[in-house]
Amino acid sequence: MSQKPPADREELAISRARPYAAPGVTVFYDRGRCLHFAECVRGLPQVFDVEKRPWIQPEKASAEEVAEVVRRCPSGALHYRLEEGPSEEPEQPTRVEMVADGPINLRGELSIDVPAGRMGEVRASLCRCGRTENEPFCDKACSRTGWTSGPPTATTLLAEREE
């Protein structure tokens, strides 16, 4: 059974993000967390077009289409709020992905300590190299400093098991 995320999760998660509103949906973009995985641009290029200003134009697709593509954003730089319909639900079980020479991508019901306090999230890319200036989030310091993680690892699923 899914639960609605606590209000403080949503508010803290989008507090630094810029809103882009359209009928039915508002997209929030936190530039400091964007790692340019480009899932948004590939998913809805008419909405997410880096050559245009503003670069996010959610009115160019249905609210449901926009929400579906925003959920692909592994870093959590993009979020959405629907006028009608469900809030973004965390994946269950929580998924952990180690990106080769990059961040740890998390999807699930997350509680992350940040300088402003604890925030709830559904998606985040966390620093592995320890050199980020946006703790605990990855800012690609690993690629700027030459840090490497070694061989890539497989996706790991975390779940409570009843045995």
C-alpha cells in the first residue's frame, strides 16, 4: 500500500528548485542537483529543450506525460506536482545503483541529511568521491578531479524479507 509523502519531504525537496507551471502540472528544477543524465531531454524534447528559454515548457505535453518523464530523472533535480492526481510515489523496494566513476543513484523512500536538516526524497544522486561542494549530492567533482570507482557494479535492490 502506498502512502502520500510527508509535506516536509516535498517542501524541502523543492525549496531550492525553480517552478515551471502549466495547466495540470508544475515542474520543479534544482540546477544544483542536475547531473545531465538527459532523461528529460530524450523523453520529451518538446518540453525539455535546452536551446529554448525557458528550457522547460510543461504546457507542450499532458501533465501525465510530463510526470512520467520527470520520474526518470535519476538525480532528483526534477520533481513535479500535479493539480489533480497522485503525488510521486517512492519505488519499493529501494533501488541503489553505483554509477561507474560517478554517484550512487537511489530511488525509494529516502531520508537524507542535508545542511538545512533532514529531507525526504524519492530520487537522489549522492557523492561517492567525497569531493562534492553540494553535500551530500553529487556535483561531478569526481570527473573534475579524476576520481575513479573501479569496475561498475550491478544494481542492488534493498528489501525487507520475511523468512
